[in-house]
Amino acid sequence: MRTPDLSTTYLGLSLRSPLVASSSPLTSDLASARSLEEAGAGAIILPSLFQEQLEHQELELDRMHHVGTESDPESSGYFPQLETYNTGPDGYLQRVEEMRAELTIPVIASLNGVSNQGWAHHARQIEDAGAHAIELNILYVPTDPKLPAEHVEALYTEQVSAVTGAVSIPVSVKLGSHLTAPAHFAQRLADAGAKGVVLFNRFLEPDIDLETLEVVPHLELSRPAEMRLALRWTAILSAGTELSIGATGGAHSAEDAVKLILAGADAIMLATILLQRGPEALTEMLDEMRRWLTDNDCESVEQIKASMDFAHCPNPAGYERLNYMRALTSYTS
């Protein structure tokens, strides 16, 4: 039997493997991005350009135009930690150009924000810089109890429409897991022009410092058990939409990747395992995936993709309440 073919498609892009280096410090540097490419990554996703960075740049430009006047002296310190996160909007475009020129695999840019103000303009700039696709990260925390869910969904779809209407490259949306009806919402995103979704965004939850009594950030890397959340909804959305699906959060092994592909994922986004073990972890996962395919008489990734999604698995109820009930009743300490 010949060596299994790991090539696939994601967002209409041809990938040599389904393993994608997700947004992390490793994808912000050209040298490490080259190492990921050499290790077999199918694509890379750059760290996000944040809406707050764009607003900060606008404030700085306004401040420079009012030097010597009574402009707000605190504007120069607005989100200062973001200045060096990814070098700001101009530096971000330079990074896209550099990655596109030096790498042979697709380069996916990332925008992170909550309103569509200015996004269309910056999305066009990113496209002009050479990005193959754009991943939208939308984080809106609805704290107003009078705000209905329909308003929140409308905010998301308006932003997606603004970006997809401004560019010709494919746009995916990285969703949070706290949605009332993910399948219906995914269809709304498709109607707004999205070509894919990424399941799920690991929004970093806040903590409280008991000494300073301040709300502080708390970063924890993903754990393998988290993969099953993406597995369930990948299987459901694969059967119910035409969207391309990227699975992220918790994939730490070849077995995890194979399961997500069986459920219908087009691409598996990796970050934690690469931060912990380096690019060689990616090569090992690809080798193990080839062995699994060979052992199971499968010739390619495409052959197994979605063969265990909600529409094709022998027991689709396992993705619904049945799985929950069985897990509870079968547990023993």
C-alpha cells in the first residue's frame, strides 16, 4: 500500500496536511514559522491584530496632531502593552508580506475585535499584503441583562458581512463555545459570507488577585480533554452546513487529530503541543497519522473525513443527550 495522502482543503485552500499551526508566539517569528513549515504544517495562523491596537494608533495620531494643546495626557498610555504584542497595524502588514514571500504554505491573518468599525479597511490591507485568508476572532461580553441574544448574534453577523464584503479571500470565524444554538448561528455566518468556522475559541477567563483585590488575567494552556467539545460540534456542523471547519483547543496527539477529522474537521489547529514540545511534535503527529491510516487500510485523509459526523456515524444520538446520560450512569470511582 502506498503512503497515505495527508493533503486536504480548508476554506478552499489546498493544504499538504490538516495540521495547522495556530496563532501563538511561534507563528509571529519568521524563523519559527519556517521550522513549522519544515515540520509539515499545512498552514500557519498569525497572532491577532486587535481592535484596541487600531484604536490606540488612531489616538496616537490624534495626539501628535495636538501636541502643545490640552489633549488628554493619558492617551499616550492607552493599552501600552499591545504596542509590542505584534508591532501594531503597520508592522502586522509587514509581517504578512514577509511570511507570504518566504513561506510556501498558506498564511492566514487574524483580526480580533467586537465592532465592524474600520475592519473592512484593515481587512483589505491584509489581503493586499498577501494573506491567503482571514480568521475573525469576535469577543463580546454581553453584560447588559436587557440585551437579547438576537442583538449579540446580529453584532457578529454585521462584522462578518463588513469584512467578507471588503475582501475576496476566504474568511473564517472563530467561535466561542457559549452559544445558544451553534448550528443555526453557523448558518447565519455562512449567509453573511463566512467560508468557515473554527471551534472553539478559548477565551481566557479572568481571575481575582486576593492580595491586591484586582481582576487579573490568567493564562492556562489547553488540555486534551477539551478536545471533545470541538469533537461534538464539529460532527454536528459538518452534517448541517457547507462551512469549512477548523477544530482547535485540546488536540495534543495524532489520535485526537484523527478523531476530529472523522467528525468532519478540515483542519486541526495546534498551539499548546507546539509550545510545549516544539515543531518536532508536529512531525511526530503526522507520522502517527500515516500509520493509523495504513493500519486501517485508508489511502487518504479525504477518505475518512466526516465518516463519523452526525449524518454518517452509526449512532448519532451519541452526540446528543445519550452521551451525557451514559457518561453519568457508567462512571465508577
